[in-house]
Amino acid sequence: MTENARPSVGVAVVGAGVMGAAHAAVVAADPRARLVGVASVPDTAAREVARRHGAELATDDYRTLLGRTDVDLVIVATPDHLHTAIAVEAARAGKAILVEKPLATSLSDADEVIAAVERSGVAAMTSFNHRWIPSYAQAKAAIEAGRIGRPRMAYARKNDRIHVPTQMLSWAGDTTSAWFLSSHDIDLVCWFFGEDRAVEVYATAVRGVLDGRGVHTPDAIQAQVRFASGAVATFESCWIYPDTYPTMTDSFIEVVGEHGVVHLDRKDDQVEVATPTEFEYPRISIMPVLHGVPAGALAYAVGHMIGCVVDGTPPLVSLAESRRVTAILAAVHESVTVGGPVAVAS
């Protein structure tokens, strides 16, 4: 190592599904990091991801990775409802943590993770990687500069093809479209709104299509969120679009200010591909591979967290902000259950 070389960050990835494999690829390509190991249950997928990206260890017990002294950062890329125990144990082991969104699927679980992180003093961040999509970051800068005035209304939708809950996610029945999709949009809109705080939610859900296919979760959830200033935001998530839809995810955000508006339409990502059998808009904002190297928002977010470990700097996404997203989503699901408005817990 030369005098100016930066230290290598040992990274363990827990979860070997689509996101776990993507995180492992990013870590393996980062010159500041070393992929130490991958964990999944069963360990078949972990072995394949470890082999592909040069990790020395694959295991079905994530605690094996937490016990290694050469692991500095743990990436939790498990299903939504399985983040808490792993993140808490990682914090207790003195490891920095990057958790896939959402931080947790209950406010008590989020508080448990935050308490463990605060006791240990480790760096921790939820992977709300959309903050690293250039158009969203530019929108944040425009809003902060006052170019549209104070935000008064927002609308955000993130709707997936039915492929996602029926084929991509084996655990779709353990989550909802709101936890899986709207978590990103709620983080972004709250980021755009700044210090304004969500105070009340009214949400409804529709179901039937997925229930009929044996996946017991709502087809769609729509929620209106009222903020302390009187601003309102509507969040729509659906994952029963037909698989013929030209993009895996239909994603759109609008922020209306006192004297301006920002539109963020990511449906086509500036690429259209037509073949004899289909017309599609490939997704390139989140996880593209450029000249053989992982790029895009996920790579930026993981690289940012690696940099926080190297330099001792605070992450861009605070756990307090992540808790706010969980609080809103908890209120969304309570409102669906009770059929009326619900206060957002502080």
C-alpha cells in the first residue's frame, strides 16, 4: 500500500437476492472495499454471488460474518420485514450498517435499530438510493434555492409490473406495494419538503388480483398525507401492471410550489428499444452496468457509505429521516385497516 492509499473497507452482504447480488457487485468494483462474504438462507445463492464477485466466504448464518474482525460494513439486503434483527446485531458487533429501504416495517423496530446504532456509535444509513439519481438531486437543489417557492402539494406514483410480486419477490406476501415502492417516494417528498412534517394520513387499498394468484397482499395502495404547514402529498403504489407494459416500473413525481412546479418522470430513462417482439424502456438510473462496471444510483449510495466508513463522515440519509418514512408508512397501513385518518407518530 502506498503512502497515500486509502484503507480497504471489509464488507459483508446479508441477502443474495436481486438487491443483495447488486450490492455485492458494487462492493467488488469499489477500489476502497473488499467483499469479505455473503450470507443467505439457504446458502446456495450466497455461494453463487460470492463466487461471482470474489468473496472468500458464503454462509447461511449471517452471525458468522458479524464475528469477523475484517468486516467493517454490513449491508442488509434481506426482505423488508427481516431487517431489524440483523441491523441490531451488526450494530452491537460494532459494524457500520447500510440497510435496504425501508429501515424497518414498524416504528418499534425502527426505534430498536436506532437505539442499537446510538449505543454503539457506528455509522448507519438506509439505502434510499433515489437521492443519488441526478434528476432528483437537481430537483432538491432547485427547491432549496427557492425556485418554485414553498412546496404546497406533491403527487408521487411508483407502479410495478405484476412480474415483481409474482415472480421476482418470493416474499411479496410479507410486504406491500407501499412498503416496497412508496418508501422511496415518501423519502424523496419529505426530503423535498424539508423541515415540514407529516401529521396525518388517510389511505385506502384495493385487492383481489394478487389474492387470486396466491400472493396475499394488496394490489395497490393510495395515501394522502397532510403536513404541518397544510401542504398535502399523495402517494400511489401498485404492482399489478401487465407484463406487457414497456418498463418494469412507472415512476413519476410532481412537486407544486407557491409559484412553480417540478415534474420528474422516469418512465423511459431516455432510452427506447424496439425489437420484433417487444417495445421497452430499459431502466438505467438505478443499476446500470457501464463498460463492465456497476454504476447509477445504487453504486453512488453504496460508494457514499463506503466513503463514510473510510473518512468518518456522516451519511447523507440520517436514521431520523428513515424513521420518519417508517412512521408515515405505519400510519398508511393503520389507516387502511381502520378505514379512516390516522395521526403520524412523532
